[in-house]
Amino acid sequence: MTCQVIISAGDNGTVTPVGEVVVDKLSYVYLHAQPEPGYQVEMWYVNGNQMYGITKEFRVLAEEDNLDVEVTFDKI
């Protein structure tokens, strides 16, 4: 079984990987955020729920059929 993960970044930074990733269910997806100069990671969201703040590295367990992951940035 697989999980479709949609990954995006808010303004003032990027995330890799980005877009749609299909992975095996119950595997981890490892993400890296890169804020633009003068910005930092504000928060990671999974399916609209706040998960972790500040960290550039994030991993999410693909335990559902679909996941929506977003990282946001704010000014330092």
C-alpha cells in the first residue's frame, strides 16, 4: 500500500522534496527546509495541524492514504 504526500512551502523559503511524492505506507519522508536570508522556519504542518517549529529538518510517517505537509517561514 502507498501514501500520497503533497509537500509545499510558504513564502520566503523552499522545501525539498517538493510537490507530490508517493511512498510506501508506514515509511518516513525526510524533508529539508531552506529559509531565505533573514527568515527562519516558523512551523511544519501535517494535514493542517501544527507539528513542529523552528527546525529545518523534519520527518513524517506515511501512515494515512494522503498527507499534506507544509512548512512556513517568518522574519528573524
